[in-house]
Amino acid sequence: MPDSELVKVLDYILNYSDEYSIEVIAEAVIRRRRDLTIYHATGQLPDPQRMASEITKKINTGLGGSIESMKKSIQEMTVRIIREHAPELTDSQVEELCQAWLPGSEAAKSKKKDALPGNLLLSMIDQFVSFSRGAMNKSVDDNLRQEMGAWPERYWNAFPPVIRSIITDYLKDKISEKDFYSKIGIALDL
């Protein structure tokens, strides 16, 4: 990194960043250290041109072969990307995300048809978790029940399976609040 860029980064960190920015920067530093450790262990530094060439070859191979081989290549790349950016997700959660996100899959088609907007789902998740943890104001609960009846059950049934799994892990204290919101953000594609 040229010295002028390093000075700009340091100036931002020291003079302009807030608590949220510091958290983001800290996470980026941790991820970069992990990547460098992995790359040094394998003896290969990241090469964007080589990576792009490999992806192009995979896609071209898929086009030259069959639709199924292309779908398999895309699924493998999707799994690799999810694992890279969210290593804490379980195999079943990764599988559910792939089924929901990959174009042409039945889950993706039904998701587009039936899916609630991400910000609405996030609000529902916050309300459900608040209620489940006993932190919801009684008047909010009463209003929701007046409008929707048994709203916790309706919310639960409206959540995709991967969201239910993440909520269950959080409510059983298997994951931290930070991991919970990270996984929810990934699952909702926010």
C-alpha cells in the first residue's frame, strides 16, 4: 500500500471513525489476517486474474457440457462463497441458502413468489425474539395480538427454515447476539 493510502486509512481510523466503523474495520483486519495466513500456508497469494480465469473456465466447461454441470459449478461456487463469508453457518443452513438463492431451483421460485421483503422479515424477527426473550413491552404484544391473533405462531410459520434454525440457536444461547444478527443478515441477503 503506498504511504499516502496508509496515511488516509490511519487518518480515518484515528479521527473520523465511530464505534460502528471501528467494529467493521476490526472485522476486516481479522478477515485479512486469516486470508493472509491461509494464503501463506498454501504458498499462494491471491491472484484476481487467475481466479477470474478459473471461473471463466468453469463456466465455459459448463456451457460446453450440460446445463447440469453448469448448475453444479454454480452451486459449488455459491457454497465456497458462503463458507468464506459465513464460516459459522451449519451444513444444513448452507444447503438451505443454496436452494433458496440459486436461480431455477424450486425453492428460489417459490421464494420470489411468496417471500416477504427483507426489512419486514427483519422487523418480524426482532419482535419474535424480543417476545421470546421476555423483553417485549406488553402493550406491543397486546396490539399485535389484537391485529393478528396468535402472532408468534403466525410469525414462526412465515419464517423460512434457515431463519427458524438461526432463531432457535440464538434462543438456546448456542450463538451470540453478534453472530445471530450476522447470520440473519446473510440469510436475508441484506
